[in-house]
Amino acid sequence: MPRSPPPSERGRSKSMSSIDPRTALAGERTRMAAFRTQKALDRTTLAWIRTTLTMATFGFGLAGFFRSLAAQSPSPETIRLHQYAVQFGGVLLLLGTIATALAGWTHWRTLRRLQRGEPLELVRWPLSITLAYLLTLLFAVGLWTLFVR
């Protein structure tokens, strides 16, 4: 006479060696969700790199434009504008460099959390808002310097 299964296995129609397809599908979906999250993280970091490169390029372009303006007509006003443009461009370059480093660090930290299976959390003060406020302040100071002084 066959033995009845233990109480923990009663009601199961499959043996221990077979895997429930729903479990395999759930595991595959979880793996793909992590993959999509990593790719979204990569896209976000690349967007930061594009943004910071644009800031640095604008800073160089601004300084170059005012340099050529000062070379064509070397008046005290154009020399002063060139000096301010170089300072403004340098600050944009510095902000771009710092933002690139912070974006890379954030990417690395979030990727490590994802790889360890830790929950991902929203930050209280995103880098994008910090950079937006710094650029607003920088542009306000730049406009004040150009038009008020």
C-alpha cells in the first residue's frame, strides 16, 4: 500500500524536483525589472553627462566669443566683459565638472544597491534641483555683473 505524503506536501500535485512555472516566471520578471532599472540608471547618467558637457561647452564658447570681441576692439569695456566672461565660463566649467562627478558617484552607489538587492530610495534633495538653483544663482550674479556694475 502506498504511503501518504507528509502533511507539508499534501495538496501538491508536483514533485519536489519540478519547478512551478509561475515561480520561474516571477524570477524572470524580477531579473528583467532589475535589468530595466539598470538601463534607466545608465540613461539618466548619460543625460547628466550631456548636460554637464553642454554647460562646459557654453562656458568655453562664451569666453571665446568675448575674447574675439576684445581682440577686435580692445576698449576697456570689451576687456572687462572678456574678463567676466572668462570667470563666468570657468564657474560653468567647474559646476559641470562637479555635477559630472556627483552624477557618476550617484550612479555607482545606486547600481551597487541594485546589485545587492537593497531597496532603492528617493533622495530628499536631488542633484538636478541643486544644480538648477546653483545655475539660477550663477546667472543672476552674471547678469548683475554685466548690467549693474
